[in-house]
Amino acid sequence: MTNRPRRFSATVVYAVTVFALSGCANTVYPIASGSHTTLPPKCVEKPRRIAIWGNNPTVVNAAIEWYQQSKCIVIERAQLQAIIKEQQIRLTYTADDDADVLRVGKMVGADEIVFTEASSQSAISSSFSVNNYGGGGQTDTVYHMSVAIRMVKIETGEIYASGSARTGVAINNPEATLLYLTGSALGRAYCRTEEGYQWLDERGCFKE
């Protein structure tokens, strides 16, 4: 049995169709956490120039789309790469790059850098079932995945918001799951709990 992923509005939360050890697909929600200090005005109120950097192109592209839908000005990755090449900066796509990426962001006129990081652990899962017609088994590669995001102000180097989301069970659709995790991590980071909003993984950011 397979349930289709369901999308929620507001801060964008996704359901993930995952692989269960019984061989049946179920719909679950990313497990998210996050916090922020004082958030900047929304981009529709005061445009911000944002550069997005990360170790996984799927997550980077998902974050770009999220910010563009929020009416933010997203700096083209090609602009960042051009400066990196010009300055002969060698990056490792780890936290050691942060200072260099912030410097490049300042050079292209960004107000903030959004650092994204995806991680994945794979395993082999086997299942076996028996019915009136006999039995059978199957073997799949399954994954435990997570996405972590930090929003950093260029001028001060302050991390003003962060969010993360992970799968609570093994999944067998990693690319689609990265999209869902990115949306959930971003939504959780910007959920304005200080204004009476609440966060539920299955519902997102909402106010009663």
C-alpha cells in the first residue's frame, strides 16, 4: 500500500513515502527542529540578497526555490563560482569553508549566506513474506537522511536562524526525501514561535 506525499501550505511541510521493513510503504513526516534570534523582515517587505551554499545540489536547488517563492533575491551560484575561481579558493564543502564563503558572499553583494548540509547513511534491508500462494523475499538499499541549514548575516557573521530535519525511519527514495527535508528544515527555522505560532511535524508552522 502506498500513500502519496501530501504538501501543506504556510511554511511548507512535506510527507515522505518511506520503505518499511515489512515491504509496505507508509507516509511519515520529517522530524524537524530549529530556532532563531531576531528574524529580518520578510523579503516581500524588505528585499534581501541571499547566497546559498551546500554540499548537495538537490538541497541547494530546493533552498533556492524556497527563497525565490518567498520573494527573496537569490544570487546565482555561477556568480559565486566565478569569484571562487578568480580568488583561487579551494573549498572542501565542510565547515572549514565558512569564512571563505562569507567573504565571497560579501564580494557579490549578499546580505546573508544560507549554508546547507545533507548527510546520508545507507544500509541493506531484506524482507520476506508468506501467503497462501507461497513466500518470497526482496532486498533493498535504504537510507537514513538529514538536512541541516544555517542562516548567517554577512556583516556580523551571526547565525540568526537554523533548522534541521531528518527521517525517523529508513527510506528508499533519497532524492525526493531531500526535497522534503529541506522544506521542513527551512520552515522550522523561520517558524515565529515568539508570535504565538506553533510547530508540528505533520502540520508545519501554524497559529490557532
